Amino acid sequence: MEIQSAFNAGVQGFQKATEDAERAAASIASNIAIAPDDFGIGQENNVKATEQNQNNGDLADLNQSIVALRVAEFQAKGSAEVVDAADENLGTLLDVRV
């Protein structure tokens, strides 16, 4: 594997991790957005039971988004290590040639 392709793989992995993190963060933000209905303004008691059932689905989506955010974090860390390893190998090659 060439050093350049290792750098590219690391950078591409980091870019994908960034995109995934942004997507997960947007999903988290949309799930925890506060609406007037959350405070009981304009609600009737019979509607609250239906919304509580819907909140369980929202909670599952929120959990999935948090997990996706953590996965993106580990992907970014792994990609950074790939770039560091490629950088270190390139430095070693330059030292050997000089």
C-alpha cells in the first residue's frame, strides 16, 4: 500500500465520520426540540396518552442517533490513527533515504 493511498484512506474515513456525526447531531437536535405542546399548551388529556406512545418511538430514535454519534467518534479516531501511521512511515522513509 502506498503512503499516499494510506493518507487518502485516512482523510476519506475522517470525512465520512464528520458527515455521520453531523447527521447524528442533527437527528438528536430534532428529537429534543422543545415545542409548546411539550408544556401542555393547547393539549387535551386524551391526546397526551397518544403522544406518550409516540415519545417511546422518539426515544428509540434518539438512542440510535446517540449510538451513531459514538460510532462516528470512533471512526474519526481510527482514521486519525491511519493518518498518523502514514505520516510516521513517510518520515521513516525520508530518514532512510537521506
